Amino acid sequence: MIKFIQLEMKQLIRSKWLQIVTILFVVTFTSVLMIQQIAMPDAEGFTRQSAAMLNVLLFLLPLFILTIGSMSLAADRESGWLNLLKTYPMSNGKYIFTKWIGLFNVFLFITLLAITLSYMMGSFFGGISLNGPFIVFILILLLLFTSLSIFVGVIAKNRLHALALALGVWSIITLILSYVLMAVGTIISENLLKTFISLSIHINPLEWLRFSYFVFTDQSAVLGPAFYELVKFYDSTVGLFYYSLFTALWGVSPLLLATYLLKRR
């Protein structure tokens, strides 16, 4: 299996799409951080620099992971590579796991490259701080969206279909759900709106990651007093257990569904 993982990573690195995405992400991430650093040096708490890092990662990284990951799986089926792999003693579950590990490692390298370059350039402007929870946040983001991208790739019929589905999923979790929530908030009561927002946090992986970052970096004041009880729950030992369970469910469920669908096909 290790050889298949290495082969998968080599194929991804040689992809023109991934090379373009790497350059675009690194340049955008570094540029935004440098602009924020020059405009307002780092300070204690949730600064503009922290917000810039969070927003760039939550906006761009899921888009790139979903498109590249789903197209990678669709390309295997479209090119006949998947049919060739079936001649080897490899189960569908091992194939899915191999794709997941390859995607996770490649995008982890891209993210670390962007952060390293930002650190190097930021050293000329007073330095950039990066706390431990932020590293964990990046790992969880990669875990969730690589799994989701594999599920989208299994559903897709070809690369073009995979690209369309990935953009659709990204649009829904990034933009559409938020706008729907804003529209609904104008016609329902405040308590009901609070319930809808809490539900949105749990069913939208992007909002789940944003919420968890604020909670575990002690920046929950950004969420406002309306979510005091929810923050207090997840800040407890029991809440941490449920958080880990729910996050694992988000990471594993798409892989299990993808394996099941691939087996049926």
C-alpha cells in the first residue's frame, strides 16, 4: 500500500492543476498576511492577522481540496486507471484510503509551504505568530475536506462533472447556507434564529471549523453572548468528547459512503 500512496502523491504533484493551485494559494496566503502585518502589527487576542489567516484558509483551501481531490478520483475512472488497479489485490477500502492519504499529505505540504514562506517574509515586519490550536485547526480542516472531496469524486461521472459538483458543494457550504440563514433571520424570532444558527454550525463543516477555532483559542467573545451556553458546553470535558466524536464522524462518514458507493458500482 505504501507504494500506491507514493505513486498517488507523485501523480498529484505532477498534475498541472495542482501546480497552479499551489502557486495561487501560496501567493494569496502570503500576500494577505503581509498586507495585514504591515497595516497592523500582531497583538494579543484575535487580531486582523489572525482573522486574515483564518478567512484565507477557510475560503481557499476547501475550494482547492474539493476540486483537485474530486477530479483526481474521477480521472482514475475516466482514464481506466481504476480498472487497472482492480487487477491488483487491493480492496475498495484500501483504494479510498490511499487516495485520502495522498491528498492529505500533498495539501499538508502546500499549507506548510505557504506558512513557512509567510514566516520568512514576516520576519522582516516584526514576525508572525502561530499558536498550537491553529496547527490542529489546519489538520482538522485537511482531514474533513479531503474526505469530502473523495466522496464527491466517487459520485462524479467524469472530471468535468467532478469539477461542477465540487464548485457546487463549495458554494453551498461557503456562501449559500449563510445567505439562507440571513434571509430566514428576517422573518423568524430571535430564539428560533439562534437554534437555526446552532444547527448550521453542526451541519456545515466550514462553520464547525470556524466555531471550534474560536472556542479552543479562547476567542469565543467574537461569537457574542447568544452562544455562551454552547461555548461553555464544548469547553468542558464532556463537550470535548462530543466535539472529537462529531469531528471524527465528519471525517470518516464521507470515506465510508465513498467506499460503499464504489463497491456498488
